[in-house]
Amino acid sequence: MWIQLAIIVISAVVSYQMRPKPAKPKPAAFSDFDFPMAEEGTPQYVIFGDCWVEDWMVLAVGNYRTTAIRKKGGKK
């Protein structure tokens, strides 16, 4: 029984060490996003509440951060 347990532990350690290392993903750039922007002269309307709209558009995109958010701990 102890031999089989040792074989399981050794095979788990070896498989953990031999697994492929995943590549780190590159951070998203602003050009990666595809927003349907409004063209000049397109009529704009305002909807209050929930509503399904067939032709939606993005009038503005703001507060896009290019640096990491760093916040110190919550010690008082």
C-alpha cells in the first residue's frame, strides 16, 4: 500500500514539474476594442429605462486606463 501511495505522489510531482508553462497575456490596448462610433450628423436619442434598440452606438468612450490601479492597504 505504501509503495502505491509513494508512486502516486511521485507521479503527481513529476507531472506538475513537466506541465507546459502558460505564456503571460499581453495587456489590452485601446485599438483592440471595436466600438461602433457615431458619425457626424447621426441623429441621437435618449432612452430612459430599459429598452431594446436595434441600432445602438457609442457616443463617447472615456476613463480608459493605461496604468495599473495601485492602492495601499486598508490600515487605519
